[in-house]
Amino acid sequence: MGKYFKFLSKNPLLSLAAGSLFLLALFIFLFTESFYELIEFASIWVREIFGGFYLWLGLICVFFLLFIAFSKFGKIRLGKTPPEFDRLSWIAMLYSAGMGAGILLRAVQEPVFMFMNPPISTENAAEIISLEYTFYQWGFTAWAFYGIFALLIAYNLFVRKSNVLLGSSLPQLKKVKFLPAGVNLITILTTVFGLVAAVGLGTTQIEGGISHLVSKPAGSLWLIILLVLVICILAFISAFAGIKKGIKRISNWNIYVTFFLMLFVFVQIDILYMFSQFFISLYHYIIDFVPLSLALGKHNPGKEFLTDWTYYYWAFWLAWAPFTGIFIARISKGRSIREMIIGVLLIPSLGSFFWFSVFGSASFGLIESMETYNGEFDSVFTSMFRFFEAFPFSYFTNIITIVLLISFLVTSVDSAIFVLSMFSDKGKEQPKKKFRLIWAAVILIFSEAIIVLGNIKPNSDVLTAMQKFLIISSLPFALFTALIMVLFLRELFKKH
């Protein structure tokens, strides 16, 4: 017991973070209704006061990164060694960590929702509006949030020769007592909140898929609990093996299988129609990017849409930005700033756009061929599985989808375990394996607790509350991101 307390006393950040998570879970259990009311009130307040700021921030982040990439600063090399990973593995790892299961969760449901409920009224066809808004919510802005943190940490790691801790990423932060420690603590907590929300949504979709395959009603709590356990164990094994042996291999597998699923649908649909939808939607997304980003004029979808979709997405991306950015920085050693920014902004975005175009176009065709649409693709948890029933070998493709969902969640969790372990081990690039075990256990316990609480309390949905909680917890990172850009740009002009 003495050794245990001695270990915790030497790791105050780990102790404080784990203790805060335990107390939060306890508070949710004891005061569930009060927790919901508090989260609902606070999330509405944040959206009302800072909604416009979120929109401006997303737009500025994109243009800030483009300026850095194509200025003289883009030539700065992140370390003096050749790239640690080949380009395909690098893209696979950053995509798996940054998007992962979300593209399976929303592949059919989101384009269909936008198709049936166009956010705006324009002369464009509903299909174009649907894909344009889907591109917007999964495109450049999301990856710009990741890219800002990746740029800051990569520069801190490989140019300043410092560590990955956000609290020490800018020299100016050290001038304010307790601020570095506070930044690190908020980073850890927000990472866990975002991860729990993603694991909860992902495992619920997997459970929905399994229930659909065996023709049983969805909603098995014990199956979801088992799935979370399996995912966390696999993620720990991957993180324990390290980036090269574990995370890299699973990420490559994810990309290969994702490409196979997309190709399976691609060869069975109207390819010319799909390509026309892709290019026309991409064209409108690019030329409308500024008014889309600021919800100007005819591109203003209204407060309800912004609240339910854009503000939530921006908060989710911001919540994931610190740990995803740190992970991207860690795997980008040896590349130039220009290559890292262009790779992060463009390649995953274009990949997502093509993915949504394939599944979206196929879904539009299926809906138009139906006599009446009865909401077959409305559920975010079962839409993908019902979609594949319209194609041959649906049982096989649905099994592949379930396996891929698990694999994507594993890569998200193992990346988080690795980054959180780096934080706990004083920012080391290769954290001790005992920290990876500790964080795997903490994430498992907190995820299971939140999922169980969401089912044992009557008329409650803790996962929905956790998603709203992200809007609150990501606010400090929204403000911090604005500060980062100002201070980092000033430092670049001084030193280069």
C-alpha cells in the first residue's frame, strides 16, 4: 500500500485526473437528474454565447494552417531524421485515430438525413446540398482543429526539443503559476470524455448490428458491456506493443478493409452518377466554404440545425483535437511542416468525401427506388446494416462492418491510451508500459460506469449527456486554440 501511495504522490497529474473521473462518475450516479439539468443548462449557455465564436474559430484555423504551410515556415523540418513511417502507414494511423468508427456510424444516416431534411433552400438539388453539408461537417475544419494541435506539439517535440505536454508547449504558459498543470489536466479529462462518448456510440452500433444479424431486439446492456471490455483489452494489447508493432498494423488493416467495403458498393452503383455527385458537391463545398463556415445569408441553416449538428460536431472535434493532435505529431517526425499540414488537411478529408459520396449516392438511389420511404436509414445505429441488405452477400458485409467497427474503436482507444500515458510519464515519447495499463483500466472502468448508469436510471441517457458535456469541456480548448495561433505565429516570426 505504501508503494502505491508513493507512486501516486510522484504522479499528481495522473492521481488528480483519475480521482476527478471517479468523482464525476459518483456524482452522476448519486445526482443523475441534477447532472442532466446542469449539463443541459450549461451546454445551451455555451452554444448561445460562443456558437458564433466556434464558427469563426473553425474558419480561421483552416486559413491559418494554409498560411503556415505555404509560407516560408512550411519548409521547417520536424526533426533531422527521415520520416519514421512510410506515407501510407502515416495516413492510415492519422485517419484511424482521427475519424475511425464515425465514418461507419454516419456513412448512410447523415447523407440521408440531409437529403430528406435539406438544411438550406437553394437552387441546388437535395443530393448536392446533402453531400455538401456532410463534407462540411467532416472536412477541412475538423482536420484543422487536429492540425493546430499537431503543429504546436510537433514543433515543440522536434524543433524545440521539448515534450508532448500541452502545458509546456508554449513558453508563455509557464509564466502563469498552475496554468500548465491546469491545461494538462483539462486535456486528459476532455480526452476521456470524448473517448467515452465515441466508445458508447460505437459499441451501441456494434450491438445494433449483431442484434440485427440474429433478428433480436437491440439494446442488450450485457452485450454492450462485453464489447467495451473486449475493445479496451485489445486496445491495451495494441498500445502495450507500441506504435510500430500494434497501432500501425491495426491502422493499416482498417484502411484496407474500409477500402474493400467502399469498393464493394462502388462497383454496384451508377458510377457516373456517383462521380458527378462527388465533384459537383466538392465544387460547391469549396466555393461556399466561407459562407458555410459562418452561416451567412442563404447558407444559414438556422439555430436548431447549428445546435444539433455544427456546434456539436465542432465541440466533438475540439474535444478530440488535443490527443489526436499529439498522436499525429508523434508519428510525423521527419516530415516538413508543409507536408504534415497538407497531409492532415487534404488527404483524410478527400478520403471522407469520396466515402460519403459512394454511400450517400447509393442511399439516394435506394430511396428513390422505394414506393415509400419509411425511415429505413434513420437510425444511426442500424442504417449501415439495413443499407447492405440491398446488396448481395449482406450477411458477410455486415459481419465485416462489425469487425471493422471494433477495429476502428480499438485504434481510437489505443491512440488515447498511448497519448495519456505520455502525459503521465512526463511527456516521454515512449511512455512506460505500466502507465498504458493504468490508462487502459481507467478508460475501461469509466466507460463501463457511464454505460451502466445510462441504463439503470429510468428515462435517462447518460451518453447523450456526455455528448452535451463535450460542448462544455471543449470550450477551454476553443479559447486555447485561438491563443495558440497568436502566440505560435509570433514565435515563428521571431525565430525564423
